[in-house]
Amino acid sequence: MAKPHASLYTRFKRWFRRPSNSAGNVYYARLTTPQGLFYKIGFTTKASLVDRMAYGGHGDEKLIDKVFFFTQLEDAWDVEQTLLDHLSKHRAFGKYSNNPSQPLGGRGQSELFASDILGLDAALYAPQEVTTLEACEYDSNQAADGCLGIFIGIVLAPFTLGFSLFFIFGGLMEFIAATKKRTVAEKKEIVRRPRPKHPEQIQVLIDSLSELNIPASAQEKTEA
């Protein structure tokens, strides 16, 4: 599979970490953990993601919620590294994270993302109808006249109670009438959440991975 061109420095660093056999499976999955929803990019030589997550006996396979791709490639490790290098600043816990209070501590925690970083979780991007409330404008001049009437009534109260009550009552009616003109209307519109954007070469790589077949065994979610 063609990969985006890596810099000489990046290729030099990878050379020291590359496994003796880079063939295997590269995957992207959604995990449901006690700390929330996460997305994971990874590489494994195991036959399925369930087998990979079950390794070590920590019960991590129970976190698998959905597998978006599990693709066998001769250069799977390099493809995984290309994706992780490009998305490094978006990691949920940092490149060298090993926090035991967070998911997969010491078992792939640095490969976790707090959002659908590859844009493959289709349910997130389905059109949704959103209802908003809009307040119509009311007659500010009428409201101001009402407030003025109330003020005059209060000022005249010490001198002529009946006359002041007339102003207060009249001003109050003016203010209430103006306020009642302020109605609330519903506005409905269709909105779509934007998918993450990537450079063309990275997007082509993501598309090619997601278009390949996913083994049925890798898609199964292990029941708790």
C-alpha cells in the first residue's frame, strides 16, 4: 500500500523501532471505557482485535464497541506509524502516556483518541434536525412609556395618591402590553457535524483502509 512520504528524520527513527516483520493488521476501533468513549489506532499480528485486546488477561477485549477496519498488510506497522505520526498532537493522553487511572495503561494508551479522529464513525455525521427558540422583538418605545408612567406615579405618590395610582396603573399596563408582544418562535434546521479534515495523501490512506474487507471475527464484540 502506498503511504504518504515520510521525512528522512522520521524514517531514521522508525528504522530503530521497526519490528523484524512489519506485516500484520492495522486497525481502528471505538472503545467504551469507564472513563468514556475513545478511538484507537493500532497494529497487531493477532488474527482479530479481540485476540489483540485479550492479550495479557486484563479484559480489554470487553471495551471493544465497534471496529471500523482491521486490515492485513505487508507493511501494516509502517501504515500504523504513519497515521500515529500525523495525528500525534491529537492523542488523548500523549505519546508516552502510561497513566494507570486511564484506559489501557501500558497497553496502548498512547494510541487512544478522545474523538473520531479518522472520521469513520458514520453515525456521528448523519444529518440531525435541531430546534432553536427565537424571541421576536417587542415594542421598546411602548415599554419605555410604561416605565415612565410608573416613575411619574411613584414621584407623585406623596402629593396625590389617587393621581399617582392612575400613572402607576397606566404605566404598568403599557409595560405588560409591550412585554406580551415578545413571543417565542421555534426554528428548525438540518445540521451536519463536520468530519475531520486531513491532507489528501492521509485521507487516501484512510479511505483505502476502510474500503478493504474486515474479517468477521474482528468485528465481534465480546460480551461482558
